Amino acid sequence: MLIEGARRVGKSTLARQFAATEYRSFIEIDFDHVDDEVKAMFRDYATDLDSLFLYLSTYFGVELYERETVFLFDEVQRFPFVRGLVKYLVADGRYDYIETGSLISIKQNVDDIVIPSEEESMRLNPLDFEEFLWAMDEEALARLLRENYEKGCSLPDALHKKASRLFREYVLVGGMPHPLQVYVNERNFSPVDREKRLILDLYRRDVARFAKGYEHKVISIFDQIPAQLSKHEKRFSITSLGKDARMRAYEEAFFWLGDAFIANLCYASNDPSVGLSLNLESSSVKCYLADTGLLTTMVLADSARTDESVYRAVLRGDIGLNEGMLMENVVAQSLVAQGRKLYFYSQSGKHRGHGRLEIDFLITEGYANAAGKPRLSPIEVKAARQYGTGSLDRLKEEYPKRVGLQYVISPNPYRREGDRCYLPLYMAHLIAS
């Protein structure tokens, strides 16, 4: 099993806890820090597994038990050779193997190896709002949200306000495990802000360390994410990086941020229909940060530290912050956590008097009024309580046979009107769950 995910998202901790709970013994090898002698063992005894296991057991002082021991290969991208060796380790059959890593697909991490077909991959994302509620000892509220979503019911007013407040806390804190743990323990935002800044600094160091040859392009995109998302049209304007900048020159940098799970990339689909990837327009992309809490810190990082009072003011809605970018980012994060790829749709007015048509996200799902056959489900995110739905109306009008259930996500309570589902922001994580 390969667990992929961003740095500091909890891959190693999760694998370690699973190994300690489910196996009689385990050996953890962090290839970012392990001695060269251990790497040499894998190279020297790749065809003599009896000796390899004996030496590893002795080196780490861990007894091995057939079918009851698991090896944890942490940061496996730092030693591609062992990833290629997994094919033979699995075929040997004595032990199990869990790999963790990021930047799995970039060229320097796959050179000279054959990716084993035995390797099953899963992605570990930042915690979503439901998991945030679990961490905050609000399991009952988390269950109620899911039950009411499935039943199509709104919450009583008092619980709606409570869920809305907790959701705003989640937007400020985010879903990275360590900052969230700090918030659970202290219930203050300043120490959380410090932890998130450390993660952002780590990401910048990783760019310098691993994006050799185009690190300045990656950093330029990364630092521009808040400014690009603050625009009405959140598509990344490549000319913001320089008047002569062209998307083809930056494609590798966007891929790097996506492969590192630092960013969630959302591409335009130029024909809104089932099979969104068939009409993907790679030159038109929105770049969301993978964790909204980290985005909040970037937005508020006007000085070396962000005061607690600033976070409290944002929590109360007393500061004129562009909340639209944060809410759209958190919905993108929720969709990715459900295993969705991100697509949006945009067109200029086809007829006189029509403005631009902008749909924040497009997904496909079964549609009850078409015998469960897949249809397009557009999603619009609204940060304000008062809003218009002109783009959704026009999309349904222009493509009546393609569009199924439509979602409007806003601060308002749940309601359903025909094929349009009005969801509170705190239920966004339940779409297509």
C-alpha cells in the first residue's frame, strides 16, 4: 500500500498507528534520514531476501514474524530503488509493506525503476469538516449533519448557528493534523497560526530542494494563489507572473504543486457534459490550496505573526475579508477528499444581454429523474446570504438534457426546490459522499 499526500498531512503517523495496532511487529525506515548503510543492504541483497531480512531485523532490533510483520517505507520517493524492489518483496510473501511519500510522479523519483503493479495507492487528504467535528468532540453533530443531508432536512435554528460557527472555525484552522491538535488543546488561533506558518515554510524549502531547474516558477505560482483566488474570475492569470509568461512554460510547475498535494488544480471543461475530462482545457486552470487553513494564514500573513484578535474578528465576520475565495477553496478541498477531480465551466454571453456564465464546479452523478443515469451536477458556492443564480439558470436552459441535480452552497439553511439543492456550507463535504 502506497499512502500519498502532502507533507505534514499525517501519513507516517497514520501508518505507524495502523502497524502498531494490527501487526505483531513492524520496522519503520525513513528514507529521508536513514543511514546509507541501510540503503546499501537493499542494493546488496536485493536477490538474497533471507539475508536482507536477517540484517534488517538485527540492525533495527525487531523480531520478524511471517504474515505478522509489516515494513513501513517512509518518504519512499527519496529511495526509488526500494520502490522498484517491492515487486519482489511482495512476491516473497512473508511480510506486508506500507509506503508513504509525496512527489511520487516527478521524473527524478521514477527514473530507472519499474513501478510495481502490486502497489496499491491511496491519497491522504487534510481532515474534512466531519473529521474536524470528530476532533472537537462533536461526533453527535457530525452524525446529525449526515442524517439530515440524507433525509433532506434542515437543522433547527440553534443547531444551524452552532454548525455555522464551527465551520468558520474549521476554515480558519484547517485540516492539517498538528495545527488542529494545537487548536483542540488550546482553543486559540495564534499558536495555530504559528504551526501553519511552519508548514508553509517547509513547503517553500521543499520547492527549493526538489523542484530543481524550475523552482522559481513553482514559488511564483504558490505565492500568487491567494491573489488569483481573490479575483471574481478565479482562473489563474499566467500573465500575472510576467507579461511574456505563457502557460506551456509553467505546466511543469503546476504539475509539481499538484503532485506534491500542495495545490488542488481545477481545469476548465469546454463542453459541459458527462465525460468532463474529454473536454479538458489544460491552459485554463484554477489553483486552490489543498488546505483552506493554510490559505487563510497566507491571506492574513501581512506581518511576521497574525494577532489572535485578527482571527477572532474574521470568525465574527467583522473584517471585510474576501470570504468567497475561502469558501470556494474549502468546497474544492471537500470534493477532492471525496475522490473527485475538479472541473469548472465558463463561457461568454452567447446572446445579447447575457453576461458571462461561470459555474464554480462540475461533477457527474446519478440522476433520479433519469433512472439513475449519470448527469451533470453543477455546483455554485456563495459566501453571502443574498445571491443570484443566473449562471445555473442559464446552464439548465441551454443544456436541459445534460444537467441533473444542481447545488447552491451558501451560509443559509438546507432547502430543496425541485432539481436544485440549497446546501449550507457545513454540508459541502457530504456531496457525493
